[in-house]
Amino acid sequence: MRSFDLRVITRQNICKQVEISKDTIRNWIKNRNFPKPLTSSGRDPLFNLQEVNE
């Protein structure tokens, strides 16, 4: 069995670190090839940290 290390970041933390709004992230996903959030349960979407950094 192969294991992997998936690191995630919340939309809220992305917004704080880059000083942008939730709407900006939505626009980036739609228009700038920003990674889509992972399928998760909860109000604040999770993103793959490696994809966001790239």
C-alpha cells in the first residue's frame, strides 16, 4: 500500500496570507487556472497546498 502526504490550506488562510477576498479566489479559479478546492465537508473549502504554491 502506498502512502502519501497531502497538505491542505483553507480558503480563509489563503485570503489572510495573500490579503485577498473570497471573491478574488473564486475569480482566479474561474479565470486564472487557480486550483479548485478539494471535495470536503465544511464551510471553508480546502485546497491542496502544493497546487496553490505552484
